[in-house]
Amino acid sequence: MRESLTRTFVVPALVGLVVALWVIVTPGTAWAQKTTPDSAPNLDVQSWVLTDEDSGNFLAGKNPDEQIAPGSTTKIMVALVALDEGVNLDDEVTVSENAASYAGYIYSNIGLYPYDRVSVRELMQASLIPSGTDAVFALCEYLGGGSVQSCVQKMNQKARDLNLKNTHYDNPAGIDSPDDYTSARDLAIIARAAMKYPFFAETVATRDASITTESTVNRTIEFSNTNLLLNSYTPATGVKTGTTPEGGSSLVSSAESGDESYIAVVLAAPTDTVRFGSSEQALEYGFGSFDHKPLVRKNKVYDEVTLPSRRDESRKLVAAENAEALVGPGIKVERKVTTKELPSEAAKGDEIGKVDLKINGQSVKSVPLVVQEGYKGASFWDHVQYISVSAWRGAWNFIDGLM
């Protein structure tokens, strides 16, 4: 955690009741899906989320599952499909007439020509940094073996693999379509998966870059990142803008400071200024409100167990290692201790159980519990005494039950 950087009418009773019931039963409204802690910022956007990049845990948001037009944030998924497939970044792609047709004044583009030869690496950079629609269509054709539709099918399969409930793609660029939608929560999951690839993380953190096309006329195309947070917000590390008439101004952003890193998603902001400002507010809320805390401490006693065949002898179980997690407003921590059947003998440090750590119901880590002090197997007389005492107590309980 660090210090934040930022900045009556009378309604008839019947009408009030109707409105209250509508809020309760209508899905997808800001009221119905308001899942953020009270301390979180009130952002002037349709939907937003803040997640912990390390664990993926949801921290705050509004309407996190509302389906909204994704715009060019879609290009994150295209890159993820490519990287998950292990594509050769040095493969050369010939730009088709179809892909080059997206250059012009309607869509964001880098001005590719038909039959330009560009590497996969450069197409990915041109798709993610300046949001080149022509570049992402060329990349998608490469991934689909010449077919954009085959690539889109891979994108939708990847959404299913990630268990995304509110995402479907109709094209690789996020061009408005009834069948093209996502949610803030889903986008945070996609971005987190993509950021695990060093090439992707390096690309989306790049402010300015250039590529070289090879054709009858070789050209160098220079471009700048559309994510202006990289220029104005020091902790920013990525990720991708998106803008469409249907979905408004959106931004998937990430930031890191110290041992904390967050992913924020802002969808359907009214203006570019609001999307960048709201994203910074969300990220600053993370840095100012959450912190990593030790939730399981090494060598701390978490349970005590009776030794086999010895009623009056026990051993303490201690954590074998530390476990930390991000905690703050709205975070519920659970620890569940379980032990296995004790062996007849054990040495100091032998694993006997575990502490399962959950954050808001989601398992985040399991820490082994080890015996603090070893013990030897029970002797013959230990067994005799154990059986005798057990038999005596059983008989006494039986007689006591008859009286």
C-alpha cells in the first residue's frame, strides 16, 4: 500500500415501491450489479473492475458482468490466441487485399498496402500499440490459415477455455456487431493471461515503435501507443484501448508499484478523458487501499494432534512456509486446517496436514503443516495401555447408559 496520488423531490409511495422492485429484479443494472466496497471510487462509466494481477482476484467494480461492445480491446484476445499457440514471431506474413482494405479513414490503422510482407512480431506490435485494424486482420488471417472466420472461432474457443461467461467475438478488431461483446470481468481475465507472456507485456508497455514492410517499395512505419496512461501515470505498464460508436471509450490498463500490481478495466466511458481518468482512479484505489499481508506464518502452530495409541501424548503442527495475499476492503480471508491419518512414527518436519487459504471463497494457496517435534512408534506397553483404557472407558460408558 502506498499513499494515493490522485484527486428533493417527494415521490409517491407506490412509485417508489415499483422502482425498488424493478431494481431488485432487473439484471444488468448498475444497482443490481454494484459489487464494489463502499470505499471504492464512483466512476462515471457504464462498467468497470479492478483486479489483483498476481492472483486474479476481483477487488472492486460496477456492472462487472454486463455485456458491452469491446472495441479494439478485442485485439488482446487475438494476441493471446497467437501466443498460446506458440507462433513463430519471425514468420513472414503477406498482407491480403482484405486486410489492407481496413486502412483508410474509418478504422484505426497503420496504412498497410496489399502484398506488404511483415513479420508476425510486427503485426502484433502494430495491432496492440497503435491499434492497427489492418494489422490485426492480417494477423488473424495468418492464425486462421487464410480465414478470418477460422481465427475468430479460435478466439471464441479461447473464451470458453478461460470460462468467460459474457464474451463472444464476431471479428478480430471489435467492430460493432450484435454478436461481438465482452464484460469488464472477462477482459480482466484475458488481459491477465496475456500479460504473463513477456513479449506481450513488453509490447503493451511500449510508447513509440516502428515496423518495416517489404514489398516493391520498402517502408518504415512509425506509430505511438494509444494508451495515454503510459505517458501520464508513472506506475502504468499497459494494456489496450478500445473505441466504438456502440461501446464508447474503453480501456484495459495495468500498473505496478512495489509488490503490488493491478489490472483495471473501464468500459463505455463517455469520453477519452473520462476513460483515462477513471482508469487512474481505479488503479490508485488499489494502491491506496490494499496491501500484501502474511496470512500464514512459517513455524506458527496451527493444530495439535494426539499420537497414535497414546492418549496423553500429542504433537504440534506448524506451517512449513509463509503465505501472503492481498487484503483490504471487501476481502474475506478463510483458513481451513486439515490433517491426514498420523503415521506410526514421524521425524521433525514430516508433513502431516495443510492449511488451505481462501480469499473471497477462492482458493489461493495450500501450505503444508509439519510436525514440530518427531516421535517414535508406540511401544508394546503403549498399545496395551491404550487398549485397556479404551476398553475400560467403553464399558463404563455402557454401564452408565443403563443406569
